[in-house]
Amino acid sequence: MIKFKEPLSKLINEPKKFTKHLKFPRPDRIRIYDDTLRDGEQMPGVAFSPEQKLHLAKLLAKVGVHVMDVAFPISGESDYKALKLIAKAQRSGEISKDVEILAMCRSNPADIDVVVKAMKEIGGKPDDVSILVLSTFSDLHIKYKLGQTLLKRDGKSLDKWIETPLSYYREANTRMVCDAIKYAKSKGISRIEFASEDSSRGNIEYGVKWAKACVKAGGTRMCFSDTCGVFTPESVDYYIPKMIKALNGVPMTAHFHNDFGMAALNTVRAMSHGATYAGVTANGIGERAGNTSIHQTVLILKELYGVEIPGFRYDLLRTLRKEIEKYSGIPVQAHEPIIGEGVFAHESGIHTAGILIHPAIYQFIREETVGGEQRFVFGKHSGVSAVEDVIKKNAKRLKAAGITATPELCAKVLNAAKIQREKKIRSYEKEIGQYYKNYNDLGISEEQLIEMVIKNKSL
């Protein structure tokens, strides 16, 4: 690698040149809100044991996340135990006290009671954890997902479900979430996030009223959810400033899904409008196409917008990737930005020649930033420069074997590598088939479910 005579900033237009006009919250106010252990686990086929959740929680805390949504405890014994294990680990000092541990609840007192019970069982207080109270300001969800629940709650007949106007459902929905917030406060929980599913398709006028009511009831943070992953930067510009204004200083979490591959970009966009909590998951796991990925979000902020989060361990991102792969059973694609196995590998002769002059010629992200490793791969596209570099680095080893490094040797090695790679060309149908078989075996299929019922009639 040569040393540039001119500063790199004089040789290229830095990406931050075009983003420096944007106004982000101060880096020390930005919070990485990790949802790997709860919303991420909702990815079909993924299931973490309580002990695995504890291990991953410790790693996430080491990486530097500020909030961890760890469980939906009323959903079953596994999540209930996971919440207790993680909260207990924090009480014992295994997880930093600076990390906010959060559990999800529906707008239902029974869900909140389960969280309170879990804390009491480990000798803690209800206020040792935060809760997220799930709600919505999407008319589609209010009437057609929650409509019957709202009617039952008010003692009304379900026969009027479809005919009942939206105005009723809006009022009843706001009342339900506010009652849940007040109930949580009465139980001694002070940090109460109020979440709106499908916010990105909701009515903004109702959303503003809903958010203000939640704050008045005692909510301390809003979670704005792009549940179906339909946000565009333009719709972020429409919704987020209005909601930030309505919240009047109460912080917002940007919780977006990745159905069009835009979740990280939209999350950063929301933060430029004042959202301070970035909702993310490790490896981007989650329902359908997954959630906003932690690795893309923090690197976009750092490298493209100049927002570096204090204390965050960027160098552990690939370590985190491997642990999530191990416990989820789902590897990320080899060319996944930032953390993929192949993103710092180079084969093309044109590229390797440039890399050897200086990595900045073809690689903007430095591999050591995220705990990666640069390497050369040899094949049909390789050039002699990469061969010369590898032979030079291994000159002592070759000399011990009685081999002298010469230009002629390098040319012969390159030709031999190309021939050998050509011989390896084949169909990978069997391996790909096995990959998808393993993936489909992670969960229980519809057919397997029916077979289980037939074989176990006593269920």
C-alpha cells in the first residue's frame, strides 16, 4: 500500500459532503434499541432458548446497545423465564445497569401483571424493567384487527362489528391503550413505551391525538412502527416531523421493517427529523424480510452521515453476526453489506491491483472497523498482482520449501489457479437444496402440524 501525497479528502468527494447539512440528534443522545430477542425472534423458524437469550443479551450489551426488548412474557414459559434470567443478570452486574431491559405487553392488564410477577420472583421491583404497550393508530388495524376486542371490552354486540363507524373504534382504541398505561404506572412501572403498529399507513391527524393522549396518560416514549415495511424517505418526511412535534420532547423509536430493503435508510432519515431511538435487530432478522439491521444502521450513520455513537463497538459486529447465525440457524448472505463473509474478499484482477495500491481505491469501509478481514480469492478473474502479493508475503515459507519467487513463477501460478478454478465449476443444486431443506426444517410445517395432531389424538 502506498501513502497518498494528498489527503484522501482532496482526491474524492466524501459522502458526508452531501449529508452534513442534515440535523441529527447529538450522538450521545442517540440510542440503539435492539429487538433481536423479541421481534427478531418472530422470524419464521427462529426460536431462542432462555439461556441463549441470556448469552445474546450479554453480547448485545457488550456491543453497546442501549435498550433490549427481550421478551413477550405472557406468550409462554420460555419468554417468561428469559425475562427473569436477563433481569437477574443485570441485577448481579453481568449486564450493565446502563442498558434498559424491556418487555412487550399488549394493552391488557394481564400482560402487565405477568411482568410485575416476574420481577417479584427474582427479588426485584416492577420498575427494574421497562414495558412496551402495544397499540396502533392505523384505522385498518383498529377496526379489522382489534375491532371485536374493542366491542367486547365495551360490552357491545359483535354483530355490529362491520357497521360500527371508525370514530367509535378510534375513541375506544385510545381509551384502551391509555388505560393500560395508567395501569402500568399504578403497578410501579415508570418507563412505559406506547407503540403503534402500522403507523406508516395510519391517519396522521388521529395519530397526533392518539400520541398526545398516551403521553397525558403517562407514556414516556413512542414507538413509531412501519410494520409492513412500506415507508419511503418521502413518507418518512411526511409522518415523522409531525409526530415529533406532537410528542413535544417525548422521545420516539423508529421501528421499521425491511420489505423493500429500505429500513436502514428510512431509520436514518427518521433520525434526521429527531427520532432518537433506532429500532434494530442483529443480522436484520424478523418477520418476512426482517427488521432494520443494526450493522447497516450504525455504519450508515457513521460513514455516510458522520454520526458516530459513543461507546459502540463497531468492531464486534461480525462477532455478533456469527452468534446470531449459530442460534437462529439462518446464515446471512455472503455479500450482506458490512458483515457478509465475502464483502472484504477480492478476486477481480482490476480490483486487486487497485487494492494493493491503496484499499480506498475500491473499498470504502475498512474491514477492521467491523471486525472483518480483507483477503484475496483466486479464480478465473484474478490478476498477477494478487499472486505476487501473496507469494511475497509467504517468501520465507516458500524458500524453506526450496522455491524461489520469480515473475515467471507468479505467472505460472496464476494460470494454474485459473485452470483449477475452471475444473471446479459445476452446479450447486445439491448444496442449495440442502440449505433450503435445513431452513424449512427450522419450523414446523402445516403438514407436520396436521400429522402431529393425527398421531397425538390426546393433545
